[in-house]
Amino acid sequence: MAGRAEFTSRKFSSAPLSKNESTEISSLILTDFRRHLIAELQSQWKNKELHLGSKAMKFDYKVFGTAPAGGRSLFISMHGGGNTAPRVNDQQWQNQIKLYTPAEGIYLAPRAPTNTWNLWHEEHIDTLFDNLIRAAVLFEGVNPNKVYLMGYSAGGDGVYQLAPRMSDRFAAAAMMAGHPNETSPIGLRNIGFTLHMGALDNGFKRNEVAKKWAFMLDSLQKDDPEGYLHVVKIHEGRPHWMNRQDSVAVQWMAAFTRNIPAEVLLS
């Protein structure tokens, strides 16, 4: 980062370290990194808009319940829309802000930086979400082991894609009414994953694909009983809009907690 001397100029970069020295230097590096994160992200969090190069991601959030001793939960909820006019995606974002209500935690809905069909799984999303989680930990007391991902329609497409490839950031994820495109469930081994789909949601064969994913997840868990904890719910009689029957996914996810040290999740 700017303003920091190269590590190669420091004595510890070329000399053997004792265990105590290694612990001390690790702590100093983490403290330095946290200080730089605060300097970089504080104003962006306050303004509810994160930046990465030419991309900007607005967000809004609501706080529910009393903060537990270990810190609040964070639910990142991605809106639908996609390859359409910006005003339509803006409306989808505003709808997503009001869509779910956790018993406890920060419910946060970001506005996708682009208006493309794959708006939630373009390359910049990973880094923006990393910084979103870091900022929530630093400025809102979020427990980094209780971060959850969810999304509806095009937001569900994003869950299918991001949950496996960013599984080191989430305790659980919930996919609602989306399509996975080319992705695979293999990366979901260590997080909870729930899939909700209307039985009549035949656009892009979403309902058929959801059933295939149920089979794949069942098979993965059969071969690896300690991994791939999942629930797939096909809502009978429901089309693309499930009339909030999928909201049970919020409570289901909240039961999952990671056990990764906070300093690792902030790195």
C-alpha cells in the first residue's frame, strides 16, 4: 500500500526469527493492515458506496435485533434484474432492501455496479464484496464468522456463482429463483447452502436445473457426510415469485457459524 516501506528493507525480511519475534511481527503487520483498511474504507462505508477502479457499488442496510457478544451477523442480499435499463435495476435494488427481515443482524442490499446480465458475478464483485465484509466488520461490529449471502432471480444467479468461489467468506448461502449457468457446487463443501425455487419457474429451465442441483448436492453429501450441508425446497404452485415462502432461508442460514480467526478473514 502507498506510504509503506518495502518489506525487503526491514531486518526481519532476511533474518531468522524466533517464535516470539514471529508472533510480534505478525501482530504488527495485521495492525498496520487494519489501519490502512480503515483509512481506505471508512468514508466509503459512511457514504454507502464502495469503489474499485471505475466501478462503484452503492448499498443500503438495516440493523435488526440486539448485537450478540461475538458481534452481529451480516446478510448480503443481491437484487434481481440484470441486462436491462438502469432504472429497472434501481427498482429491483429498492425492492431487495425491503424483502427479508432477519431476527438479528445487518441486512445489507448492494446495488450492482453494472447493468449486465451477469451483474453479480463479474470479476470486480469478488473484491468489492471482500471490502464490503471488511468494512462491516470494522465499522459495524460484524462477526466475520457469521456472514451470509443471498439473492433473488439475477441475484440468485450470483449466489450460484459466488458461494462456491468465495466460500471462505460465508457461513451459509441461500439461492432464490436463479440459474447457475456453468458453475459447479463442488466449492460448497464447507458452508451451508439452501436453494429455493418455484415449481412453475420454467424460465431458462430454472426449475429443472434446481432439481439437478438437488441431486448433485445429495450425491456430494452422500460421499462426504461431514460436508455439503444443504436444503433444497421446490415450492409447489409457485412461479418465479415465491410470495416470500423462501424467507425461511434467512433463519436457516443464521444457524451456521464459521470458526476462522478474525485476522484471517480481514486479510
